[in-house]
Amino acid sequence: MLPQTCHEKRETYFLSERVASRHRIRFNSTESNFSGLLTMKAGKLDIHTLKDLLERHTILDPRVVVGPKIGEDAAVIDLGERSDHYWVVTSDPITFTTEEMGYYGVVVNLNDLATMGAIPKWFLATLLFPEDSDSGLIEKVFKQIHDACHRFKISFIGGHTEVTPGIEKTILSGHMIGEVKKDKLLTTSGARAGDLLLLVKGVCIEGTSIIAREKESELLRNSISPSLIQKAKRFIYEPGIDVLRASRIACDSVSVHSMHDPTEGGLINGIVEMALASEKEIEVDLKKVFVYDESRILCQEYGLDPLGVIASGALLLTISPSDLSTLRKALEEASIPIQVIGQVKKGKPRVLAIDKKESKELHPLPRDEILKIYE
């Protein structure tokens, strides 16, 4: 063991007991960076690891109404007493696919705002292209962004673009800003005991499109029909990965208590995040979850659980049981499917899958199921 000097001193910090029992992270206090003992796999950070990291830092500005928190889709900033609106801001990258990435980038970011009752207004993008990218690719991605912004009445106001050494494929990191009236703000933490848990549309819309786009040649060789593959590729548009229209109908029809956009980790992680954010117990009947036929077929091809595949396009929300018939009618008139899949209860933050008289606690998946297609 090396002697410790004032320049060599290293301190070890631990995560919470729950995480520390599995992981240990060493922090170099002199160099102010992490020299890890843990090798991270692709995908979002483990929920409990991320929670510990976020809780280490305090927010300096008191105007931040909602800051970083597990389950919350965006941050909220108070513009002051003279404004009756909050700003709602979010950031999300596109890393699983490069086809239609401009559209993906706009939509996954606007979804985060939609689930908080906000109207998306302004979009920024950081675009990193690999070396040897041609100008045609760059123009294509820019056009996709502009077309998507135009479709959803959003202004594309800036960002950063460069050709970056050391990366193998294009990366888009999007940033969206929107507005919500102060008395209309929704949060994932707003779920109340006694609420019904509803699923709008089904799963796994985004994942189905990604599989079809990334693995088309392989799927054809495995005798998956060309028509199914083409339909699956179009899933980003129909049934669609956006939840803006559905969220607006819900907010305009009834008193929604909470909404959440299940993305990486799929529906299961989305529900777990709602339970953690609201500090409630959620019971869910997984047999009531609608899985598209195309999703089931493509997931089966790669041994994926559809409930753990990236699920943009689905919308989770909680409402009072007395509002169910009104909301169901409003969404059905818009040809948007809705299903009651569970209920919110008092209890420790967790999700219980109910099957007849038995129940089993659902734990967050450590990584999205779709990553298996790249292995």
C-alpha cells in the first residue's frame, strides 16, 4: 500500500446502504473525478445509484420548483410573481437508433413536457457526427428536426453541431423548453392513494420501431414478413411515439393527478418510477397491459420482454375512479386506446404485480431489454 501524502490522499465515499451492498465507488478528492471500481454497462444508470448521486447535490436557486428526481420527467422553473406560467425544461439523447433520429429527438423531449401538463415551445439540439460523415447526412438530420418541430408547432432555436473523433455513430442530445400555467402543473409524484393507474395506447411502440429499423436485414433472413417489418418501422408515426395529443385530451377532460412517460426500462421501470416519485404502493395487473402484435413478434425474435423494452408512445396516468368514464369517452372519441391496469395505494414505495390472489414485487430492470439486440 502506498503512503498517503497531501497530494496522493484518496477518500472513499459510499452510496446508500442499499446500493453500497452491491457497488463501491472510489472518489479521487485531489483530481476531483471518479476512478471507478465498477464497470458500467450500456443504458441508463441503475435507479438507486442515480438517486444517490442526485441527492449529494443541493439546488442553489430557490426559483427551481421541481429539480432532478427519480420519476420526474422535467425540471420546473418559476419565472416570478409577474408570470402566471412556469418554464418546464428537459434534456434527452437519442442513442439507440440513427434512422429518423431528428424526429425521435424532438418527440422524446416534448413527451417529457407533455407529461407535466406543459406545452413544448422551444427546442435545442447538440449533434455529434462521426468522422467521415458526409454533408448529406447532416442535412438529413437537420431536416428531420425542422419537420418534427413544424409538425408540433415548436421553434428550433439553437444548439451545437460538430464532427467528433472517437464515436462510431451520430448522437443527438435534445433540449426542450415549454410553458405550463402554474395551477396546471402535473408531476409524477402527484399520484394519490385510491387513484386508478391507466395505460394510454400500448407497448412497446418505440422499441418495435427500433428493432425493425436496426435489424431489418436479419429479420428478413429469419422469415419475418416484409409487410410486418415495414409496419413496425412506421410505429414511430402510427400509433406514434408522441404522447402530446393524448396528454392534452386527458388534461382538458378530467383532473389528472399524475402522468409519466415510460422510456428506457419500459413499462415496468416507468411504473416503478411512479411509485418511487409519489412514495405510494402501486398494484398492477400485467395481464391487462396491451402489447401490439408486431411488438410481441419482434420481441420474441430476440428473446425480449416487451414490458421492459423502451416504451415511448405509451402514457401512464392516475386519476380518481369517478373520472374514468369521462376520460375513457374523450380518448375513445379520438381513437386513442386506454386501459385500467392498476391502482395506487398507501404503503411503502413499490410495485406489486397482482395475479389472482398472489402478488409479486416488481424491481426496476438494470438495463433496457432492447440492448440485447446489439449484443
